[in-house]
Amino acid sequence: MEKIGGQAVIEGVMMKSRKGWTVAVRDPKGEIHVKKERLKELPRVFKWPLMRGVLVLFHTLVLGIRALEYSATMAYEDEKEEKPLSRAAIAVTIGVSMVIGIGLFIALPLYATKLIGMVMSTVQKSSLAFNFVDGIVRVAVFLLYILIIGLWSEIRRIFEYHGAEHKVIHAYEDGKLDRADSPEYSPLHPRCGTSFLLIVMVISILVFSFIPQSWNLTGKFLARVVLIPLIAGISYETLKLSAKTSHTPLGRAIVWPGLMLQRLTTREPDERQVEVALRAMNEVLDLEREGEGNGAGPQEA
């Protein structure tokens, strides 16, 4: 069975397979609009372990921005013609997002850990202790970020569509798309991007521990930025492995923290939201059945 991944957007859901991606959005009048495109075949080198994780992350960012732009147009500007983002606009958006992410989840925790080290000598002297505290601070910042944005009503709607996306993917993987709205399907999924972010934070603690403690704060910061692709690659392979073994005791133990974190980023959807997710799923399956093009392999849910 072909792996299908997805993403919640404004009043809609994006679904992605090897051969294409679709996004379905409900406008203020209740009509569902659909955008879909094929994906070109990727060079074999981009399918290698570790490297494919970086590619998937970048590709997901690009498609996610395009899907969000389309959903905002359909959801908030009814009957207005869509104006696709230029490559320059997408590059600027990704660049700004990365700067904000690096500031929040690398620079801020690193500086906070330095301050903690001034009070706790063990943190200052031990590389393992320093990076463990740095990782704990990073997770705390991430959880606080999720909790704060979750107070926004529009974000809570996106969290509901996130749950709809997962329920539909569960139903697809179970071969029962007609029962996608059933309570038997959870709004949580082991391949979720939220779980991926948690894995990134854990892997980063291990990788950053190899950075010499003798380096100054600037050196540690630059090393963390340079190591982002390696951490993304390792985290992607870990996510794939955990999803494949989620039926085993060890696999369930690995997946459990990510599923608990998803309780903050998903909500139980209503029937209309599941209907939108189903529309996106059926459209991307149509692209698969048409048998044209190739893509990048398994995606996050």
C-alpha cells in the first residue's frame, strides 16, 4: 500500500503521495475547493538514507507553504482568483521561518543554558549535562509555543483538521475509507510531524554532546546550525523505524511520547472536517491510480 502523508491547513487538509499532492479547502459558503499537482521523479541520490530526511523536510516546507497560501485564499477571500507564490516568495518565507526557528529553538535554549550554568557548575563543566539541560529547555520552549498558539481560535480549527487528516489516513491504511469518521480511528498517528519534532529534540541532545564544552557560545551556536541537516536525517530514519515497529512493545514505547505530544496539536474533528480530509485523500489516490510521475517515498502523516 502506498504511504500517504498530509498536513492540516486553514479550513482544509493537504495530502501527499509519491506521485502528487492535493489540498482540499472549504470556503465560507461551504463549497470544497481542490488544488492538485503531480510530482516529478527525484534523482536516486535523494532517496539514500539520512539524505532523504533532509529532502523530505525541505520538500514538506515548500509544499506546506504553497498549501497554506492556497487555503488562505479559498477560506478568507471567497471567489478571488488564486495568485500562486513565486519561487522568490517561497524562498523568503522559508528563510524567515528558519531564522525564527533557529532563534527560538537553538539560540534561546543555548543562552538560557549558559545562564543556568552560571548557577550550576556541573552544567558548565560537563558537555553531557550542558546538552541535556539545553535539550530540556528546548522542549520546554516548544511546549510553551504550542500551548500559546493553541489559545488562538483559528489555530484550534487547524488542530481539528490535523485530527481529521490522521483519522482519514488511519482509515486508508485500514482499507475502510468509508468509515473514516468512526470513533475507532484516532486523531493521533505515529508518523505525525509533531512526533518528528520531538524525535529531533531528543536526537539533538545526543549529537550536540559531541560539541566540545570548551568552545565559546558562538562556536556552539554555529555548530548546532551546521548539524541541523544531520539531525534531520537521523530523526527521519528514526521516525520511519518507529512507525514500522509501532505494533511491537519496543515500537510502542518509542512512539508513545510523540503520540502524547500530539494531544496538544490535534483535536477530534467534526464530520464536515473529515469530509474535507476525505476529499483530499481521494484526489491524491486518483493521481496515484493514473500512474504518471514519481516522487520521494514515504511522508510524515
